[in-house]
Amino acid sequence: MNRRTWLKIGGLSLGALCAGPGPRLAQLLAAAETSAVDRDFSVILFWANGGPSHLETFDLKPGAPQEIRGPFRPTRTNVPGIDICELFPRLATMADKFTILRSLHHERAEHSGGTHRFLTGHSSLAANLPNSENPEIGCIVAKHLEPTARREVPVFVGDTQFYGAGPAYLGKRYAPFMVNPNNPVSASGNNVYDPIPIFPPQDGRSGVQLVADSTLRLQERANLLDQLDGFRREADRSGALDTWDRHHRRAVEILASRATRDAFDLSRESAPVRRRYGDTFWGKSLLTCRRLVEAGVRFVQCQATYRLPVAVGRTSNWDDHSVNSHIFDAYRLKLPVLDHAMSALVDDLYARGLDRRVLFIFCGEFGRTPIIRHQDPSGRPGRDHWPRAMSVFLAGGGLRMGQVIGATNSKGEHPVERPMDSNCLLATIYRRFGIDPSQHLHDATGRPIVILPRGEVISGLVG
């Protein structure tokens, strides 16, 4: 079996581990003992796929012309000088516990290209790509933290694949573990699919059935090993079989782990806690995310999708074109629910002392146009794609909270204070994980590719 075939089936590349172009296994194990990886830091990424409007959430422009500003008014928070949307009354009472980045930007204005650019740090060659050309940040975290990860929980968990994201040349081994089989429509550009839960369905079924590596079920892995008996006998003579068996056992341990199953079991939370998060898709999603990081998962990502009533719009994401939804009616429905769930999570992180090691992020691939459009025949309002400006909500992570970093101009068109490439957020997160983004990974041909081609740590966030 040659190396190309081995990579195609998503198995462990013995060539790369033992004698390939990347670090040898002994080097990886030695590095794991001395690396600066933060063994406690974790991330919850609540991904507003489609791109939420900064002008309706965290960067309102009440003095802008009517065709720009929208109907919502800013409200003061408990931190002087920080104003957010009036539909966030709970978050407004805890601005000392979060930070808003208002000056990130990039150059890709299509959904998958923008997602790829934001989550990988690289601009893709293809437009409208369902699968990434470079590994997203969660996959890189999974690769780097795997040697020191807890045995009983996965490193990286998600609800589904993002459009334009994925493990790329790292292989499916570093894709997120998922509570349900991967829904391919989520990576297709379709924006009307139902929200995909990260929590188990409440239909009477017991336990959790994780899907490993996005596509290979445990049984399929076992069958794969049966088919490779001949190869295993050959590999056994070189001692490589022990390495493969260890990774196979790792998958079994995760899938059969009580710690993993319990982390997904919301019934283990008290009724008051569940009420505080809310009996909503977002409330149960964020409560599950908190349980996962508390159990030891290092990177959790979940789409912040929302099923709108037909009268308001046809989309389930944040792609707020006029043809998709009445953006302001949609936000009147979504933002109070988001306020409820996010404020509960932020409060919970601080109450449990998790704020020092768990970073919560809410954002999408870009912002929305600083002008209201009315392309739909009904004349309803909407906004289009706008990567030149966006708002990113951060809470915890041992970073400096209670501030706004950066500013856009009076119309929300572009940054005028501390303009930063979106890679700066990735660089900051990699630093917290102890991962050097100037390191190179190797694609399937052995070509070295830098983790992050540019981007500086955001100095106002780290001490």
C-alpha cells in the first residue's frame, strides 16, 4: 500500500510519522514533554455562519443617515463608553466580562471564501469551496494538542462541518467529533437547512453516538482494519503497528468514554441552570459547549443557526440579504434569544472560574454592508456581504475584558482605529494554546505550508 492510498483512506500516515517529511514520532513525543502548550486553555466558537451585521449588534451608528443606521438604538452597558444594541439588555449588565473587537477585516466577500479566510488565515484559491484548502484552527489545535490530550474526551468537537472549512491536508483524523452524522448540506452553500444540534436529540434514545473523523464510524474503522490485515502483518515487522493500534484505541476510548457521554447529557444539569440558559436551540447548544470544555474538550465549534418564521425569512443563518429575510424583523426575534443564551454562558464561565481558561467567541465570516438594500420584490430591508468591517464578541480566556478594541468610521464602512487583519485574532488564540503559528505543516505532497502567513497578537487582549 503506497502513501497516497494510505492518506486517501484517512488513516495514520506511517511514512510521515516514522520517516516522512514532517517531524518523526520520537520528535513529536519529545516535543510534547517540553512544549509551551497551555494544557488548560479551551475555545468555544459560536459561529454565526452567513455573517451577522455589526451595525445591528455591537457597532451601531445612531448618527448615520437613515439608509445606513437601521431602527435599533444603542444602549449603555455597565462599562462607561461601551454601547451595544438595545436588544441585548442582559449582556449590557456584564460588559466588564467581555470585549468587542470592531476593527478586524479581510478581503473575501463570499461565504465559503470568507469562512476559509477567517478560520484558516489563508485566502483560498477557489471561490465557493465546500471544503477548505487549508486546515481550520480547530483542526490545527487538534493536531498539536493530540499528544497531551486527555484519553477519554476528544480534542475537537463540532456540530457539523462549516462551509469552506475542514481539516484539508491534515486528513479526517483531525476533523471534529460530532454528536450526529455530518450533514453535508451544511458545507454546500445551502442556507435553508434546519439548525444542526450539538446536543443529543430528545427523542427517547439513550446515550450519544459520536461520529469520528466526520465520516468514519467506529464499525467502519474496525472493518478497515480487517481489510488491512496484510498490511498490518508487514507493519508489525517494523514496529509501526503499535503506533496505529494506539490511535485506533484512542478512537475507541473516545467513542466509548463515559466522560464523553456524560458531557453531552444535559439532564445532569440542575433545572435552575437549564432555565438560566433557556429551553432554546441556542441555550441548549451553549450549555452543551460549556459542559464539553469543562470535561476537557479543547476546541468546540457550533453554528449559531436559527429557524425563522416563513413570514420573516427563508434562511436559517445570518445571510441577511433582502431576498433571504427582513433583517430587522429577524433580529427582533434572534437577538433577545442570543442575549439570553450568551449572557447565561458568560455568567456561568465566570461563576465556575472557567473565564481564566475558556475563551468564548461569537462572530461570523464578515459583517454586512453599511447601507440597507431592498432587492426583494416585497421591498423588505436587508444587508449584503461586507468583509471590510465586522464585530467579534469575546469573553474570558484569561484575556483582558471590559473594553472595545478598534473603531470603524461614522458609517461602519471600515476601521479607522487599530485596523487589524482577521489573522490577528487567530494569532492571539494560537498564542494562548502555546502553538507557534510560524511553524510549517506539510500537505499530502510534502510541501511545507506555514500555519499563519501573517497576523500579530492583539496586544490589548494579552498581558
